[in-house]
Amino acid sequence: MKDFTFHIPTEVVFGRGTERQAAELVKKHGGTKVLLVSGGHSAEKSGLLGRIRQDLTAAGIPFESLSGVQPNPRLSLAEKGVEIVLKNGIDFILAVGGGSVIDTAKGIAIGAANPGTPIWDFWSQKVPVTKSLPVGVILTIPAAGSEMSDSAVLTNDTIHQKRGLSTQWNRPKFAIMNPELTLTLPVYQVACGVADIMMHTMERYFSPVVGNELTDAIAVALLRTVIRNGKIAVGDPHNYDAMSELMWAGSLSHNNLTGLGGIKDFATHQLGHELSATFNVAHGASLTSVWGSWAKYCMPHNPERFASFAEGVWQITEGSTEEKALRGIEKTVDYFRSIGMPVCLSELGVGIQSEEELRGLADRCVFHGTRTIGQFLKLDGEDCYRIYKDANH
Ligand code: NZQ
Ligand code: ZN
């Protein structure tokens, strides 16, 4: 087991009606003036934003609003948020939505706490983060896990780059999780969330460090829970119990619990981010469209790990190590297909790519040859090209 630090300062408030505690939690965490950040329309339409505004007003907390966050959130909107915060003396950012809204809130918080430095300087790792404003979350979709994670992913809409930034400063002060708020989700978004939650655990399970018995057991239990409840939720998105399991799993999957003592891989995420930056596709779908190709490419490097995954997650016990490994990959890909997720580029809706386009995707993914991606197997531009090519049907 590798050494680790595990510090998750986020206060979780889970259950029906808990969004009504938002104003009180803002005060508890030092907020006196709030920027309310939200997405396109779902939180307005459901009445959630109305309730939050009412409660902030009743609690005597002044606020400004910034709506219109889009999936694969844009840097330019976060910059606009920083202006509002600085102009109005705001000291707390409250995100109402999913990963895109939360990550925009994190971007605003870092940008506003460091007014002389462009936000992208932090996301492109030019400048380390040493301060941020506090962020609180009211979660409306179980998926990205940003409500407890140390990361935030923004898309620079000028240079078309999607980049994640990991820092302890990104951990929200509180996360309100009421599964009732997810019951308006379209089935496709539920499935994208299921895929992303699974992937956050798989990206940690496929680690070059193995033999962490408890961490592996937690990862396998989480995956089995998400697979079972994901199927129920996609068939019945109004199922409170299934959405509750997904919501909690989404947070645990990405707060680092499922990878303690190991080393994260995250190659599939980098391959997916390049697809989202280029084609603006949903994050969960970008991952499932390449995971099977990534897995087949990496399996020969460590078939034992894939066989353990097949045994633990899918109870595949018959056959040689390699047969079990391959069967586990097939079962996972079949599962993605069964919940309506794409498992190749044409199903992702980006058509069939030319050789030149595939080479371009791979080259951008490895920052023009200046980095490799992944840890389970370190992948260079040629490896990424082969994985995209295998998924290109
Ligand atoms: O904008 P609205 O109208 O709210 O619609 C949203 C959006 O279209 C809709 N939605 C959310 N809650 C809803 C709802 N519709 C009806 N009812 C509700 N209750 O869902 C759509 C997707 O929202 P989004 O926030 O984009 O989803 P998600 O949570 O999957 O976030 C994806 C983003 O998070 C990043 C991804 O790369 C992507 O940009 N990630 C962030 C991570 C982190 N910060 O730790 C880790 C992840 O790996 C991921 O990279
Ligand atoms: Zn993800």
C-alpha cells in the first residue's frame, strides 16, 4: 500500500428536503454575500432555484445570480462570474446543478480570490493555487463527483482545450444531496452519470499498485451497487432508492476513497476530454465510447488485474486468466450498451474519423508529445492513436 493523505473537509447533508438547509449552511461556512451559479434551465423549471432564492432572502443573505452554465463548462462564463464577485463584494459561491455548474463555481472561486491572475494560468498549471473562496453545492445529478472532489474541469473556449485542475482548494465546504432533485433528469443524463461514476472507480482500480485488499473490496462493492441501481434508474428515473444509491456512490467514487493506497490511471478520462473538447459531447458518453478499446489495448500488459476485475465485479470464475479478463471487458461494454451509452465513435455521434483526424486527436491528447497519459500503462501519442482507431467504427 502506498502512503496517502485522506482529508475530505466537505460536509455532506443527504436526504429529502435538505436543500432547505442551504442558507443556514452558507452562514455556518462564513458566507455573507452569495453568487448563485446554475445551468441552462432545469433548476429554474423545477422550482429549486426559486426555493433557494426565497430561503437566502429569508435568512438575510444578499445574492447575485449567474445562470447559463453549459455542459463542458466554458472558461469565459467563469471569468464573467469573477467580475460579478469582485464588483459586488461576494464572499461565497453556491453551485446549484451538476459537475459543469460546480466546476464553474470552483473556477470563479479561484479566479476571484486571485484577481491579478487569469483563471487559465491555474488550469494550465502555470501558477499553483494558494487560495480560493468557499464553495457550497446543491447537487442535482449524480455523475461527476465534483461535490466532494478536489478537481474542476473547464473548457477554454478560445483555444478549445478541456483541462482539469486538482487541488485541495477545490473541495467544496458542503454538499447538499437530495435524491428527489434528480427525478427530473432525462434518462440519457442518468446513464451518462452511471458511466462516469463507474469510470471514476475503474480509473483507480486499474492501478500499477495492486494488493490493496480493503480499497479493492470497496471499489468492487461500489461498482456492483452502481451497475445494479444504474439499470433500475435507467428503466425508472423516478426511483428514489436507486437514485439515492447512485448519488452517494457518485461522491464516494471520486472523493478518492476507492483508490486509497494506489495510483490513479485516468487515461480514459484524458482520451474522453479530447473528444469533448473537439466535439462537445457529454462527458460520460465520451468515456464509454473509448473504454472498451482502452481495456483491450492495455489488458495484455496485466491480464491478472483484468481477471480480478472480472471475478469481483462480474463473478466470472471459469476459464484462463486471459479468457476471464476478456470476458470482463465484454460484460462491461455490454452493460454500457444496455443502458444506452455509446461504445464506439459512430455511436457517440461524431461519425467515422479520417486517419488525419485520429492522429490530431491523439496528438492533442498527449499535448503534442510533451506528456504521456495513464499510469496502469503509460500511453504515448501512438498508443492513443491506436485506441482511437480501434474505437473508430
Ligand atoms: O443546464 P441544465 O438545464 O441544468 O441541464 C443539465 C445539463 O444539460 C442537466 N441536468 C442536471 N441536473 C438536472 C438536469 N436536468 C434535469 N433535471 C436535473 N435535476 O444535465 C445536463 C448535464 O449536466 P452537467 O453538469 O454537465 O453533468 P455532469 O454532472 O455529468 O458534469 C459533467 C462535467 O463535469 C466534468 C466533466 O468533464 C464535464 O465537464 N467532470 C468533473 C469532475 C470533477 N470536477 O471532479 C470529474 C469528472 O471526471 C468530470 O470530468
Ligand atoms: Zn468523469
